[in-house]
Amino acid sequence: MPHIDPLSFFIGFAVGIVFWVLLGRARPLWDQIRQTMKEQREAAKVKRSSGLEDNHRRITLRRAQGMHLAAPLFSLDEILQEPKLIAPPARVEPGVIGLQEDIISQTLPYMPDWPELAGMYGAPTLTMTQAISGGAHIVVTGAAGAGKTVALAHLASLAANLKVPGEPSSDEAAAPYLYHVADLELPHDPTKDPLNVIVNAATEFAPLFDLNRLPGFIQRTFQTGQALLLIDGFDELDPQHQQAAAAWFKALMQAYPKIRIVTTGSPTQLGGLIALGFNPLALMGWNQQTAARHIRKWGELWAQTVVREASDSTATQVDPLLINAWAMTDNHGLTPLELTLKVWGAYAGDSLGPRVLDAIATHVRRVAPSGTPVAALELLAMQVVLTSQPIFDPRTAHAWVKQYDIVDDKPSQNTEPAGQPVQPEEKASLTESQRIRIKKSKAGEAVPTHGLLNKMVDSGLLTIHLNNKMRFLHSVLKGYLAGQAIGDNDADQTLLTQPEWNGKSVALHYLAARGDASAVADTLLKESELPLQHSTLTVAHWLRDAPKSAAWRGKVFASLLQILQAEGQPLGLRGQALAGFVVSGDASAAPLFRQLLGSKSFELIPLAALGSGGIGDAKAVDLLEELLQAPSGSVRRACCLALIAIGSEKALEAVGRALLQGDEELRKAAAEALANDPSEGYGMLREGAGMTDIMVRRAVVHGLARIEQTWAIELMQKLQVEDQQWVVRNLATQYLEQQARPDPRIPQKLPIPSETPWLIEFAGKQGMGIPRGGSAGDVLATAFRFGTTEERLAALPFIKPVANEGIIGALYAGVYGEDPEVREASFLAVQEIGANGTRLPHPNQFGLG
């Protein structure tokens, strides 16, 4: 046994104790040193990636500025009218003071599938930056040509210029990732990181010297919540490919929960996004003021760029004032794309006629390969639609060309070039676009060669993407071309058998516009049923562009009238029927609305009034003014809005008298309606703010609160401080404080049910428990069925993504129940569930409807 020296033992023991004491005291210092070194490494990493990030932002900005139809002429920011989204109804939370409703939210139903009326009547809006500020995932909805791609490109441009904040808890600006769905390798491999899809797409656009560092940069931004993912083209996909894209979204959201995703969709075709928690927001339709600004800006840019760069400087130029005067007429219900094509044709001098179809035909001829027969373009588009391949392989497309013996670059002597009319047997009174038709015999005369697809890419009619995938430049051009060929080749019934998707919808629209859609319309009208009447409303969208002599138009109007007059149905449904009449531009709408103004129903009269205002029926002014004395507040509000929309001197005088002489409720309605008229209404509100009548000044504050302009805010601030009456000062203070707070209509990420105060309180009253982190489905279903109005409305956002037959039955009970607020909110939820792809049973199955 070894000998242990006691002195050495105790000295060693003491040294050990001292060492560990010193080590313990030095631990914070070592921790600080390690933290400092880590921060220095992170700072060095950020510094190294700053150049990479700058390159990424610059590349994204360059791509975004070219993602619009007029990109060959102007950059996006030069021609942009800022995209606005219709503000959805605010989410209700029991115990929390809600938003003070204005005249629009009280009168006009929320109809995302018909944004034209929202534009006409100045519905509240959100900017793209506001829409994503709540951290929720967004799907921007709208018809083909409504401006969804422009909206995403605008948001990407703002983010690339450091004007969009990242995650709320971060000080960094958002890093934008803007891609078309055709740029993504989908479906993704579920065994691999879903972020690989973004990395592969990003490397296609990145400089060579950034390729090694790019994956790390992308990983960091997605982990920290700095990433803003913008995916265009989801709305263009068929259901099968939408499912693949939605599965990738889900995997990405699970792996990187801090990201924000913005994509595009159709109001009636959302492809599973609702179940993932996406919030659909519809693009606002353009009103007369926005259209006029766009036309004037186009004219200014045309004079500054195109005219100056024209090689023939001696050519006579048409006075822009004359062009603008023509372009600003007859723009009723035009989408941004349609108006752009109309103005482009007017300034370029190549327009084929005054109609919307003429503007589209003009652009097809503008971007089609020179010398290519239009039959080739139309039959190729038809095959893309009938095979549900909006993004197609060139080899497959070449097989389609070969199958139909379409000439690629050498038209035969008997084949007309693209955009030129077929001369024989056509009447001189027909417009050029009406005479652009495909004859089956023409395709048979073509001499096949090679190169059509490349020529279409070079001319701009087709775009090429990752892995050599192709698609048409725009779904409107594809649908316009396909609609004609489908009619000529009797393929309409084949198209009807497809599930709902964008290609089918747009092709059917232009089939109805350019051919005989009687059989299709009859089939859809017979299929239409509650709760959504989707098929009837689909056909109603065709009315504006369809020939006035079409035999099926009368049947559609009869169905719309039946829906419009159906008492007990949600106003959201009846309002869509109203919009169908307004947007159709049919002359029969005006006398119909005047007749309905004499109805006994205080639900139908407001809709008829909004219809008269929507079509600008001056003959209805006397009836509308008389109805300002009705006992129903909804009637009086609708009549004020309609009179301002009509805008005649007599109509404005009627609203002015209501402001000066009406009771408090009517004065408020008049002032809020005047906020829709920048030319005369603004002046009347300014004048009213200085009147001695306290009732007028108080009403004026309500009107000023609807005007998002600096002068209106300054005038309210002046009234807040200087007005002699406290009721005016207090009201101005309330509105200014409301404007200073975040808009409650901005979509927010839903809280976890077990951490939701109102639901916890409700569950306690019912003797029910809420599992931590669980869905709380039973409690939420109970709250919707048996809760107060506030509790029922608050439960809706939670149950909508997990809808099953039981939940749908409960929603139907709300749709056909007595509570008007629950009725409209339930109907909107049912609409979104149906758009998500869930089959909706007939309400009769639940003893309703």
C-alpha cells in the first residue's frame, strides 16, 4: 500500500478547492467570451452574406419589375396602380371591442368572387404590406386578368427594396423569394428537406460565384422568419398539381414555422389552402378613378418612351387627349388586364375594334409568331386545356402539333396568318376578332415543319421555365385561344367533365363569348343548386362578353332573378346575383331594378338600389330620393350610396339635402356616401365641417373617416381640437385612435385553442376541457352551435379548416338560421370550404334550405 504524505494531500486538496472556486467564478467570464466569439462569428457570417443578400434582392427586383404584361414597354413601378385587397370582415373575439362598421360593411355584402361592386362602392381595402403584417399565410384571389401576378411582383419589389419588415419579432427586412410554380420541382420528395425546392429554383437565377453560399443564406432566412415566399401561378394549376403544391406548402410550414407564404388562387378554386390555414383575400376591382389614372399614366409613358424612340419621328401622332377620352369610356367591369390591352391598342394604333374581345385578339396577333396560322395557336391551347396541362413538356406539345398536322413556320397558301380574318363568307359588319375562326379543313391543309414552339417562345406567347417546361404567357390568352377551338371541334362537353380549374373556367368563358355555348349553359343551369348556386353564377360571369343574341342569356337572367328575390337566403348569395346583372351590362337591368325598388321587402330594396347605382341609372334618382324617407336604415344607406354612384347633379343634390335636413342616421349615411365622390363629395364634406349645425359637423366626421387622404386626417385633427362641441371632438378622437391602431381586418395567425381566453371561459361554463396543444374540436363545435352571437362568430375561423360533414351541417344551420350576422359569416365559411375542394351536400340532407 503506497504511503500518502498528509501535508501533500492537504495541499493538493486545498489547491483543488481553490481551482474549482476560481473556475466557478470565472465561468460567467468564459460564457461571455464564448457568447462574444459566437456573436463575432455570426456578424462575420452576416457580413460575408451581405453581398449575397444584395445580389439576391437585386435579382428578385429585376424579375419582379418584368412580371407584367406590358414589360416590353415599361417597368412595373412605372405603370403600377397599387394593388389593393378587399378587406374581409374583421375576426370577432368575445370581450374585445370590435371595429366601428361603416356604410359599406353595413350595406354591401362581402363578395370576393365579384370585386366589381366593391370597387364601384369604395369598400375598405388593405395594401399587400398590410395583408402580410399579421404573420398569416395569404392567398390572393381574383379572376384571370385581375392582377394577381402584379400584386405579388409589387410586394416582392417592396421587399427587395427593404420596405417590408420581416418577422414581427425581428428587426431585419423581409427577404423575398418570388417564383412561378412552374419554376419549382414539384411534387417534392417528402423524405428530403422541402427547402431544397427553393434552393434549386434560386440557383437558376443566381450568379455563379454565389452558388456555394446560397443554400446557407436561404436556410438562415427561412429559420429566422425573414423569408417571404411568393409563389405565383397556383391559381393556374389543375386540381392534381394544386394538391402537390399544397403538400409542399404544408411540409415547408411544418419545417419552417416562422415563414410567411403568399400565393395566388381563384375565389372558387383554392385547392386545399384553406385546410392549411391560408387566408383568401380578393383583389379590389378598379373603379373609374383608378382606370382614369392608369390611362393617363400610360399616355404619359408612351409619349416619354415609345414615341421618342420611334424610328419614324415624322409620323403624325394622334392627340393623347383624344385617345384618353375614348379610352375612358365604356370600361364597365373591365379587369386591369383588359383595360391595359384596350389602352395599348389605342396608343399603338393596331386595335382590331372597341370590344374586350378585340383587345385580346389584338394582343394575340401582337405576340404571335409572324406568319403562324391562328389555327395552330388555338388548337395548341385547346390541347393544353383538355389535357389539364397548363405547364407542359415541349415534347408533349410537339406531339399535339404533329397529331393535328399544325404548320409550325410555313403556312400554306390557303392558311391565313395569325390575327388575320378568314375572308370568304364573312359579313363586313363583323369585327376582326369575330372573324378570327378555326376551320377544321384549314388545319388539314397545313404543311407540317418544325420550330413552332421555339417561335412562340421567342415571340413571347409562350414562356419557358425550369427543366424546359413551358406555359402560355397568360391564362386569358390561353383561354381565349382554346375557347374558339373547343367550340369549333365540339369539345365543350368533354371540357365540362373536367373538375373545376382555371383552364376550364377561362376556356368556357371565351367559348361563350366567341361561339355557341347553349348546350354548356343549359347543362350548368340544370346542375346549379343550393347552398352556393355555383353553376348559375359561373354562367353569369359570361354575360358581359357573350353575344346579346345568345339564346341562353334569358335563362341565366331568370335564374339570377330567382336568386335575387329569394327571401331567407344569405345576402352574400343574393348579392352575387345582383352583381351578375350589374356586370352583364345588359339594358334590361335598369328597368328591372327600378321595378324592384317598389318591393315591400326591406332586404330586396337595398339590393335593387345598389344595382341602380352600379349601372348608373339616372332614371332611378327620383325613386331613390323618395326611399331616403323609408324607416329602414339599410334602405336609406343603400340609396345614399346609389345616388352618389349615379353622380348626376340631381342625385348629388338629393344626398346634400339628406346631409343638411335628415335625421342623425340619414345624415351619417349621406356623409359616408359622399366620401365615395372625390370631385363633388369631398368639397361638400369640407364645407360641412365648417357649418354651425352640430349635426352636420358630427355627420361629416363619419364621412372624413372613410377618406384615406392627408387632408381628411388633418381636418379631423382640427375638429378634434378646435370644435366647440364635445360630441364632435369625441367622435373625431375615436376615429383617429382607430386609424392609429392596426386594422383588425388584417389576417392573423390563429392562436392555439388551449391558449384562447374566450374559449377557455366557454369550456369552463360547459364543464368541458381543452387538451393542451390540441384542436379542441368538440368545444369549438359546441361554441358554434350553442354560444352567443360573438362566440359563434369567434369559433368560425377555427372550425373552417377542419370541416367535416358534422361541421358543414352546423354551418348550414347558421346559414338558414335567424341570426343575420351568423348567417352571412356562415355562408362565407361554406363558400371557402367549397372552394377548398370539399364536396358540399345539399342542405336538404340536413332538413334545411
